[in-house]
Amino acid sequence: MLGGMPVRFEIEVEPEVRYWLDGLPLEQYAKAEAAADLLAERAETLGEPYSRHLGGKTRELRFTCTAVTFGSATGRRRAGGWCC
């Protein structure tokens, strides 16, 4: 928290993930966006069922049957994605 305001993390979306997101039906896109909002607000504390640790600094952002893998680095967030 900075000056009483919660810190919101910036999510960096890779081009191939943007392409994948743009191809989702509106309902699935809305779920992905809601999950990303949770990640931005609670990146360091977001746990299951929304996020799962895959090893090291890599975690998986989860929503419905879709998952987006992301890694953390000082001051940065990276994401990659797929749909089941």
C-alpha cells in the first residue's frame, strides 16, 4: 500500500496472448479480463482457484477451463496463454 492506496500491478501481455485473447468469445474474454483484474490487484497473494504455482516464479492464472501462464520479475509481469 502506498499512501493508503493499494498498489495495482501492471500486466504485460505478449503479442501472441493478445492475439489469443482477441479470438475469444465475448463471455470468455470477460472471464479472462476479470481474472486479470484480480491478478493486477492481488498478484503476490492470489491463490487457488484463481492462480496456481507451477514452479520458481511461474504461476498459472486460471478461469473456467482456460489458463494463462505468467511469471513474475521485479517490477514486471509476463503472460503466455492457451485454451483447453
